[in-house]
Amino acid sequence: MEPKPPSATILVVDDDQGLVRLIEKSLRRAGFATAAATSGRAALDWLKQSRADLALLDLQLQDISGQDLLNHLAKANRSVPFIIITGQGDERVAVEMMKRGAVDYLVKDKEFLELVPDVVRHALAQLEKEKRLAAMEEALRASEERFRIVLKNSPIVAFHQDKNLRYTWIHNPIGHAEAAVLGRTDADLFPAAEAARLTQLKRRVLEGGVGLREEVDCTLGGTMRTLDLTVEPMRDAGGGIMGITCAAMDVTERKQLQKEILKITHFQLILRVKEHASLQKYGRKTENKSEYIYVKTHRNFSLTCILRLSSAAQVTEPRTYSVNYVLPVVAIVVV
């Protein structure tokens, strides 16, 4: 059998000793642990040694006022959640104390003792809810801080958009200030054709619920850039799609480098053809001989150039030349 969780401790602060005993009796009957103080000084002394989950505080104490008691506790860093106990006609003061942080207030009328347990129970539930919410907010803040540190020196742009594809958050924007992006759509930020392409991709994710990754061309900071864009659906606690979360990396320089390598590779290939086959217009036929070149690229980006000389009488061994580059599959046959 699991142990029963400890009861909440309620501190009752009132200078009416008879009323204090009645309040304690009502609370204990409801399962709460209680402590009592019949003066402000006694409450301060008790709170220096112990801690209460909640206090029932009469504002009209004989030695110090309830407000002064709260001020002393705040200065001593011993603040405690509290419910105001007030006499009839003092409701206005109680409302003012609510603004200072009181969880609730009780009026000393004929139903007072009957209401105390329920009001205390409700106040504790509210405090527990606020505690859980604060813990969740702190966990979220810590998570966002870790995320910020990871992306601090990264070239990746990360952002969220809602179901209407308005930007709600962005990190490390390119070509636009953060304030100029938030609340806007792609139609507000890009030329019409580019915005239409981006909207089409993102709508596909919103409607289908399946992420995608594509390279897209966008005008950023007045220049055309190529982005490696990943789009994923962002879901709420119930699994419904509430927007999209995206990451984009600028790969413009990489794409330009690939084009330059392609040019260099083709130029080297032509030199090889001329050097080893003395070809004119990439091919030459002689008596009983034919010469051809076979060029192939593989997924591991290795370029192989094979030059073979064949005749009716004999076939020579292939000669192989390899060059590393980062291009799609290409095949060239010259006969």
C-alpha cells in the first residue's frame, strides 16, 4: 500500500483564540494539519522556524496589522500564500489585499466555519496548478535557451508559422530583421512567384501532415539565394496541426562550387581525349580501328574515364583515370 501523502499545513493567524480553535477543528476534520498564532509577532516567530502551505490571516491584529505582517515576511524572504479573514464591511480592504497577492478572502459571517475547508481546498489546488505551470514555463525557458545556444553560430534559419502561414517566431533570419518578419506571410516578404512556390510547399505539409525537404530559390537581401528547406507539421497536445516548424540552410555557395567543378571537370576531360586519342571532334576512325571514350559518374562522386582502343585483331587493356567531384550522374560516349 502506497504511503498517504502528507497533509498540507495551514497557519491560522487571528487574535480571537476561540475562533482560532474553531477554525483549526474545522480544518483538521477535513484532513489538514494546522498551526495557530494569536498575534502578528507569534506568526513571525513561527514562520522563522517552520513553513506553512497556506495561511489564514486576519487583517486586524492587535500588535501589528496584517499588511505589516506581510511586509515583514517579504523582507525576511519568508512569504507564504495567504487567504484574508475579514469582518463584515471590510470587503473593500480584502479586495485590495487580493491585488497584493492574496489567494482568496473569507468574511466572518454565520457560514464562515462551514466555508473554510472548501475555500482552503480550492486555494491549495490553485496554488498547485500555478506551481506546475511555473515548472513547465521554466522547463520551456531552459529548452529554448539550449536551442538558442546550439543555433547561436549556426548558418541555419529556424522559424514557426501558424495555420495562416504567418511567421510567429524566427531565429537567425537572412535578409530581413526579425521585427520585419513576425506577423507577416511569404507574400509580404518575397516576389510573387517565389512566395507562391513557398506557400504551395508549406500548404502541402499543413494539409497532408507529412514533412518535406526541398531546395528552393529565394530573393534575400536583394540577391538570389538557394535554400535547403525542411518543413514539418507542428501539432498541439491533441495531435491537431497548429502550424509548421521549418529549418532552412543557405547552400548558394555550395551550388555555385558544384557548377565550377563541373566546368573544370569537362575541360579536363577534353584535354584527356586530345592527349590520349588525338581525337578531332571527340572521335576519330582509322583502318581496322575505332576509338571511343566512356565517361561515368557514381553515387560516391567518383569520375572514371576509360579510353579503349580496339581492332579486329586485338583489344588493349583499358586505361582508367579518376577525378573526385560532386556532380549528378553523367554519361558521355564518343565513337
